[in-house]
Amino acid sequence: MKTNGFDVERIRADFPVLERMVNGHPLAYMDNGASAQMPRAVIETGTEYRSRYHANIHRGVHTLSQEATEAYEATRELVRAFIGAADQREVVFTGGTTDSLNLVAQCWGNTHLKPGDVVLVSEMEHHANIVPWDLVCRRTGARMVKIPITDSGEVDQDAYAMLLAADSVKAVCITHVSNALGTVNPVRHMADLAHAHGAVVVVDGAQAVPHAAVDVQALDADFYAFSAHKMCGPTGIGVLYGKMEHLKGLPPYRGGGDMILSVSFDSGIRYNAIPHYFEAGTPPIEQGIQLGAAIRYLTAIGMDRIAAYEQELLAYATEKLLAIPQVRLVGTAPHKAAVISFVIDGVHPHDVGTVLDDLGIAVRTGHHCAQPVMERFGVPATTRASFAFYNTRAEIDRLADGVREVIRLFQ
Ligand SMILES: Cc1ncc(COP(=O)(O)O)c(C=O)c1O
């Protein structure tokens, strides 16, 4: 299928896993919100590292160590360019989005929050952008306050403005794209308001970076977190972008090797420069190099083309699912990424997922680590199909047929 010059069949050929059969059917992988698949270029980059220059980085004089250091650090520049950061030093490698958000909550929160302060957290956050703030609020005496969402699954902007005006808000924590609803939040607008009230904005970009061009400076995000494994890279590595003005002066996140310049029982500890200051211990070297390969791969296709194609998939899937009377969508914001959460009257999502798996269709069922969203919409769980640029309309037809089959079996 070719849509607007987007040759999806050619792209699919880059992903070995898409050749798989699952339960006697060709795999239709629609769990990209959890983890996206890796193209051959990313897999082979890992194999090459393992077989040719696996070595520890930053402190070796030998060739292998230098090659590994160069490849790993090259990813930092790739990330900087990919997200439009001003300076490579603003790119901190972490274990993933969760780790990035914990870093901000701990290092920034412990330093800047005090009793009486408020941290605003939107109701559509993944637990990774709630629990770290709850922990730091308990430690510091600050309060975590929810920014409510509307029936369509958008941040209630009136409530947000009122909350900002009412309290001593120090941080606003919002997801760029909701993993449970698909909603794309107006980050720049919300950041402008937050800044006008002297608050910093912490953006969870886990579901945004893989699906559209992101420019952290245009968004004016103070901190921006994401994971490699959702953008065709490996697990175990992610990024925290932080404006240098905020990173400077933060206490260390974790202590150990690499984040120091020297350690002496007599004369004390001298710390390494940012970003290494936040990166204690041996990092996920192979994964870092593979993240670089993933960025090269995505960039070669073009994030704007990816976004446009995925919007077509979203529109098609929305139409197909809405044509089934028993299906109710959860998350109907006008501006969404290619995530469709739905419930089927009288059928538990777990059963939906199991039947679809029998048909070779991989979707996610459950609360998607966003239980406040489930509470808000009065459902225990949803079924979520989250698309990537290698999905096809034919797969969406199979999804709709599968949903009909679920209804036939259970109702
Ligand atoms: C919006 C969002 N935030 C945070 C996370 C956590 O990412 P990770 O498990 O890679 O740390 C996810 C993962 O599903 C997510 O979708």
C-alpha cells in the first residue's frame, strides 16, 4: 500500500519481526505504545558493537574503548538535534522515561519544593509522572494537586488556569501525548501559562517523540523525558532533556564512577561536568549506540511523514471501530496521536486481548499505568491499539474483524 508516497511495504521489510506468524496468523503488532519494534539497522548496530568493539567507555585508552565512547557520545548529539535542544550537555542519558522523571522529582524537587508549595499533575499522567511527585511531595511537605481532564480526555484548561492562579505552584507535570487516551496536549500553551506563574514544566514525552517531530525549545519545556524502546530502539536507555539553567546547581542523582572527577578521603570529591554528573556508573553502552541508530533510521524516513501517515491510520481505525455499535472509544480529543483506547459493552478487555491474540493481533489491555484515567472514565481497563508507521490499513481491517469476532463470542 502506498499512501501519499509513504511506502509502508518497503518500511515493513526493515522489521524482521513483522514476518512472524503468531497463532497461525501474520503478526499485526499494535502495542507500539508499550514498546515499538526494532528495524534491522538497530539490531545490527547492536550486533556490530557486541562483536567488534564491546568495551567500557569514557576511561579507556585502548582502541575498543575509544570506539565505543565515540559511538555512544555520538548518540548524544543525535538526540540533541532530534529534539532541538540547544546544547548537547542538556541531554542526560537515563534508564528510560521513568528514570528521567524520578531524576527530576528527586534532584529538582528536593531542592526547590518546600511546605505549602504545589505540584500540578494532570489527571492523564502515566504513573511514572505521578508517583515520583507523590514521593517528593511527602518528603518536602509540598502538595500534589490534580489538573482535571474533560469528558473528551483533554486537560481542562480553565481549571488549569485557576489552579495556577490560586496556589504557589512550583511545577507543572504533563504528558505530551497520553498513552491511555492518545490526547496531544498543548504543551507550549501550558508552559507559557506555567512560566507566567513562575513554575517549571516537566513534560513526559514518552509517547510523543516516536510519533512526531519534537522541538523542546519550541515547546519551552524545562524538562522533557522519553524512552528509546518506544522509538524503535532498545530497552534500558532513555533521555532526560533539561534546560541548562535548571540542570545547573542540582544535587547529584546517584553517586559512583563517571559522575566524579576525583575522589579523596582527604580532600573530598570533585564532580564531573553536566551531563556526566547525572550519569553514575557504566551506562547502557550498546543501547545508547542503538538509540543513535534508531534516530538515524527515523530521521531518514522523516518524522513529519511518520506523523502524517500515522494520522491516516488513526482516522481509518477510528472510523472502523466506531462503525461497530458495541464499541465505545475512551479518549476522543480532536488532537490525538495514533492511540485508540476502547471498551466493548459487556466484555472485559482481557478477553478482548486474548481473542485478538488468537488472531495474531497484539494489543494492550489493562489500565496502561494510568489508573486515574480509568477512574475518570469509570472503567477498570481498556483495550488499546497503538499504531506505528509500519502498521497498515489491512491490519486495521483485521482488528475491526477481530473485535466483531470478540462480540460474537461473548455477547
Ligand atoms: C506516557 C508514558 N510515560 C512513561 C512511561 C514509562 O516509560 P518507561 O517504562 O520506558 O520508563 C510510559 C510507558 O508506557 C508512557 O507511555
